[in-house]
Amino acid sequence: MLGTGHKRGTRVPLLNVAFASALGLVLPGLLVCGIVVHRSILSEEQARESPSRTILEDASGVLGWLVTEQVALLAALAGLGAALSALVLLRMRAAQRAATLAESGRAEQERRHRVLAEALPQMIWILSRETGAAVYANPHCPVPAAPPGPSALWHPDAHPDDDPAVARAWREARDGGQPQTLRCRLRDRDGMVRWHLLSLRPIGDGPAGREWLATALDVDDLAAARQHLEETTKLLRLAQDAAGAAAWEWDFGAGGCIAHLSPEGARMHGLPVPPAAAEAPVRISVAQWEARLVPDDLPAVWGAIQAGLAEGRSFSVDFRVRCPDTPGGHRWIQSRGRAVLDDRTGQPVRCVGLHLDVTARRLAEEVLRTREARLRLSEERLALALESGRDGLWDWSLPTGDIWISDQWRAALGGGSRILGAFRSIADPEDRARMVAALRQHLQGAAESLECEIRLRGPDGAARWVLVRGRIVQRAAQGRPERVVGTLIDVSHRREAERRIAHMLHHDDLTGLPNRVLFRERLAAPPEAGRARAVLACDLDRFKAVNDALGHPAGDRLICAVADRIRGALRDADLVARRGGDEFAIILSGLSGQDEAGALADRVVRAVAEPIDLGGIAVDAGISVGVAMHPEDGTPADEVFKRADIALYEAKAAGRGTYRVFDAGAQARATTRSQLALDMKDGIRRGDFRLVYQPVIDLTTNRVTSFEALMRWQHPSRGPVPPGDFIPVAEETSLIVPLGAWALREACREATTWPDHVRVAVNVSALQFRTGLEEAVIQALALSGLPPCRLKLEVTESVLMTKSEHGLATLHRLRAMGLRIALDDFGTGYSSLSYLRRFPFDKIKIDRSFISDIHDPDAAAIVRAIVGIGERLGMGITAEGIETPDQLARIRQEGCTEVQGFLFSRPLPPDEARRFAERDGGVPDGIHGRLLRRATG
């Protein structure tokens, strides 16, 4: 039995056992016999005198006799014992061999049973009836919380809903001794709860008493398949009922003469269906079925069936069944069927299919054929009148939705027959709603006739404008319209002429964009409720230079390319207009707020910033954008655009190639900026501008290495004007070019008065690179006699942001002359690291914003990274904006060796700068000198 067995006892040598047994039987007998014989020799008197002594003496005498006088008898008895021992030995050896063979057979049988139990897919347990414990479980059974044993009751992990039934089945089997079988949900070894067939059967007695065999077969897939089959059958029955279909089967096994019709099929054929068998199929012979059909239809029916059987395909055929109760005396039935083939022979064994009652459809088709004949006659009468003109005739049947169109228009619209289908299938989708609204008004009596212009599309996809006119000509008994007849008039030429005129009035003829007229109309419309709207004023940064250098045709191509890029950067709902020249305007609708408007403006700037190919010449056009939100307070459209224009000037003042959003102070700044530009022109003529110089200190040598030349303006009435106010105006008005050339000449002249090791640094604008920077540098060096190695030009990332090769080439030529080039305000642009790869700068100046936040770990990490990059690339690092001792200490700690800032010196006039540079060692006196010595010492 699985899980039970017998213990193998200790094996004792058989010869020892036999010999011990023989001696144990023979020696006591010999002793008794000797006592009896010796006792007879003694006198009776001696025995009475001392009974105990007599017995002892008798025993002693017997032993002596046995030893001395009865040797022969002992030898004979010893031989007999040896013979008996040999016999016992043979029998014990035979018994041992039989036990060994029996035990080996039981072990082999148990091994086979165990392999079989583990190979079967079921879960198998062997249960003890007395204890209720599982004494064996195969590997498919779930691992129990405790190992099987006498105290572990068998309790499979059943679904909570099935657990009582499982417990009840085991109780009834154990108490009644009868097998039990039930379907229940059990958890398998993988932890999945699945349907199983649980069986409990007695199998005989084991070491623990009567035992039971419990098996659980997984039938979950069978249960799911059965449920799916039941659901499919139910759905199929519902579908047949909904479609009015009836099933049939033709069995070829009985000579091919028996057919089975569903109850509904029997009713279609006029056969009675007994109420007691309302769901049972009706059995009918093929001859009886033929008798129900109209004889004229039999050849077509048998022809379709035979063709389907011969070709192994489905067949469909319509036939009439005699039915006196229906109009015409017959019922039309459509039969669809397919043969079922034998798997072995491939021959048809039966045929199955559906019957559909199509009487109503056949009657409707007959009515339609009659009406169509009448309409065809009417068409023939009108054909001659219609052929001479471009008009067409149409006739719409509302019950069927079909439209008949005259031949001329049917060919133009690509109809394969005279019935083209509903207007919905040939009308342009954009015109359907308008057509439906006009038609509804006529059908409901709100309009005397139908009149609407729509587009009808032909087979090539081209649309033609058509004036559709029509009127109701037939109504049903209840007054419901049934037929509408009308005409089609081609008005495409008129529509096209109107479209061209409207487009010319509202669009730019060069770019095809809306012009200022359409822009003003859209801007005057109120914004969408609940959504923000913004207006963008755009102006190309370098259109005039391109137009002058490459000619007007190239300028036109540039305008068209920019228009395409602006449209590609915006959404479909946004309006892009060209206002003239290089000016564009944009209306952004449906915005979530100002941030989204700014994001779209930035997309426009970045799209136009990419180089544009004009016949093999790459042009950097650039664009500046001003943004103004359209408030919901009824602000006039002109005022909104004026604000966008003011913001545009703010963007140009910020360096071009960017965008700005209008704020409350922008208008005041615009007025101030205009006046400031006029004053700057006068100031240049009067010589109101001057230079001051801020020293740059080398922390390793405590020496002044250079001075940065900074421009100052003393206004005659306003006093000192901050550089942050007048430099942007100079950039916007291009006054930075003459100012920059003057600064170069003045700085070089002043530097000749300093020690030879001290350089002068001059900031140059991106605009100067496009307007003669090289000539200005050469002239300044020539007039002053300053060696080129003592002049350092500081440029910002804006020089390289446009990816212009012209700017890079200029920098390389200047560096080849011996000038030093520094990258100013490093880290504040868009892609500073890429600039370091494009040009080998001599110096990198860390922007003051990082120095002011040097106490922040992130800012300190950035400074440390910049210093590391400079060391790796062989570029010097200068930290500008040092204002506190703490900043100096932290900069020193991060490895920066060159500094500049108010902590050491404010920008100095020329004479003070000269004295500062001439001090011994370059170390300044006073508190700043002590701080520098403390920080470097």
C-alpha cells in the first residue's frame, strides 16, 4: 500500500539458532532420565533418610553417570540433535527466501503504484477512515500547512461556497462506506481556484485501518467550454429569433430522404407544430418538403443545392412555399445552407442551414420595380429637354433613401447605376449639416421649397458647387412626405470667381497668408468665452540686410520661407497674417493663459532662428516678437495691437531674436526709450560718454592682470544714466556701432599708459560683428600703437546663438591677429557648453548671478564645474561680481584664481586706474588689500 510497509527484522545466523534449540530440548530430557535410572539403584531406605540429599546426590550421580558411564548414549543423542538442527536450518532458510521474495515484490509493486500516482494529472490522497488523516498525497496536491500525519485531518482547500459540500461528501463516505463524487472548486498546487471532479472510494485496509482513495480531476476548462457553449447556443437562438430565422438539417444517412425543420421553419412551410413539442424539430421527408414548394422553383432550388455540394461551398436560393393565407397564395423563403463532410472520406454526410422569410422584401421589390418603370418613362420624356442644358433632374424616395439622378449628372458624379444612394453619400461632409437643415425646413412645411448650394464630389474626388432645388410631390396617407423631385444646377464657375475675389481682398498675394484686412476683422471679433486670446507682433531682425545684399527676389523667398516656418510652429486654430514688408501678426485663440502665449511665441522665435537656404546661401533671418494679451474688458482691437507693437520694441531692445510680453510699464518705457535714443545721438556729438576701468586681480600673484572698460553716460539734464538703460537703446537703434568703435579707440589709447603686463578688455555687441568690427579693431590698434596681445574682446553667447559662420570666422581672424577672446556671462544662455566646442576662448567669465548665490550648494557646484571645464580646455576662469569677503573665500575654495568686483575696486576713472595698476606688485592698499592678502595668504 502507498505510504505503508513492514519493518525488516534483525537476521540471526541460522546454525546458532538450530544448535541452541537442539540443546534446549535434549539436555533437560537427558537429565530427567538419568535421575530416574539412578534413583532406582539407590535403596529405598537411603531415600527416606534424606530426601533432599537424595535428590542432590541423584543429580550429581546422574551427571557423573552421564559423563563417565553413559558416553555412548550422549553421542547418540548428539547425533540426533545435529540431524534435527540441520533440518531446522533448511526450513528456516527456505522461509527466509520466501519472505525476501515477497517483500521485494511488495516494494516493486509499491514503487510502480507510486510512479503511477505521481504521473497522473489528478490530485490524489490516501485517507485513513478511522483518523480522517491523509497518509499520502501526490505532488499535484497543494502543500499543506502541516505535514500529513495521524493528527492532520484531510481538508482540501475548497472554495468557501463549496467547502460544506466537500466536508459533507467525506463524512457520508466515511460513515456510510459508499463512494462519493461531486463537482467543486479547489485550490491547486499553483494557488489557482479551479473546478475539479472530486471522487472518494474505499480501497481496503492499510496499517492505519481501512483506507480511502480521494482524487480530484481538473475540469475547469471543460466547465468553461460548457458554459461558453451554452452561452453561444443561447445567443444563436436569440439571434435567430430576432432575425426571424429557422434552422434546418438534411441527413444523407437514411438514403437522403429525411429532413428536420425547427418549429419556426415548420411554420414557414405551413406545417402543423404540436403544442406538446413546441421546441422539438419537425421530421419531414424530402418528398413532403418538395410538395410544399411551387413546382416552377424546384429546378433552381436543386441546382443551387447540387452546385454547393459539388463545390464544397455555401449556397443560397429563394423559393416559394404554397401558403393560401398569404397575399399571392405563397410565401417567399430564402434558404442558406452548407454541407458537412465526413472526416475520413471527405464526402457530404448531412447539410445544415437557415430559412428566412423574405416575403415582405420580395413584395417591396416588386412595388419598387413598378414605380421605377414609371419613373423611367417620365425620365425619357424629360431627357431631350435636359440634354441641351447643364441642369439635371433628381428623384428622391424617402422610404428607401435612394436618389435617382439623370444620366448626364450620374456620369459626372461617377454613379454605376441610376440609383446613387442618399445625399449623404455624395454631398461634401462640410455641407451636409446645411443641406439637412434646409431639407428639414421644407419637409416640415417651414419652407415652400428646397433651395441650397452644396458641393457634390465625383469619382476623382473633385467637388463641384451645385444649386439644389426641389419640392415634395408625393405624400403617404398620413401626410408624411414620400417623394421629393428637383433639379441640379452647376454653379461652380460662379463660386470660383467669388472665391478668388474674396481671397484677393483678404490674403497676401506673395505668401498666401491673411492680410491686414482679414487680420483686423478677426481681431475685432470678441474672444472665445472662458478662453484667453493673445496678439503677436513680429518683425524680422535682418531682412533689410538680406534684401540689400541678395536682391528683392531673394527677399521674397525669405519672406515666404519665414511664413511657412511661422505656420509650422503654430496650431491650426491660430491666425498668421502678413502686414507688409517683413512684418507679421498672429492671433492666438483658445489659450489657457499668458504662459501658453509665451510658449508659442518662443516656438516662433526658435523656428525662424534656424538658417534658411536661399539658393545655396544660408541666411540667419531671426525674428523678434511682442506679445499682448487681449483683455475681456472691451479694449479696442487697435489698442491691443499697439501694446503688442510696444512689446515688440522691448524684444528688440533685449537683443533681438527673442520675445517680450507687454506689461503696464512697457508703454512708459517705450516713450522713455524713444526720447533716450534722441538724446544719445546728441550725446555722441557732444562727447558726453566716457570710459571707466575695473581691475581684474590674479589671486595667485596678487597682481592686476587687466582692466575691463565700462561705458558711462553723463546726461546734461538727467545726470548719470545707468548702462542698463542706454545700452539696449543703443542696440535697438544701431547706435552701439559708433559707440563701440569709439570705446575701442579710447580703451586702447588709455591702455598704452599702463604697465606692459596689464591688458584692457572691451565688450563688443553682436551687432558690431555684422557692421565692421574688424576694421574698428584694426583702426584702434593702429592709432594707439597698443600691441594686439594686450587687447581682450569680451563677447556674449548672443554672438554664437544664431549659428552664423560669419561670427565664428570673425572671431578666428581676430584671434589670429593676437587678440585674446573671452566669453562673458557664461552659463546664462541656452547652450553654453556647445559654444566652448565651437571656439577656443582664452577666458571664461562666470556670470555674477552664480557668484551672488555661491553660498547655495547648487551654485557652488556649477562654479566648480565651470572651473574644471576651463582647466580641462586650457581656458582661464574669471569670477566677476565679488562683493563680500565670504564670496571671495568661497571662490578661492572652488579653485578660481582670477576675480573682479566691488570688493577690490569700483570702476575707476582713467587716472585712478593708472595709479592702481602702477602700485608695486599690484596689491591695493587699505581694507581691500588686507582682505586680498588674507584670502590669498
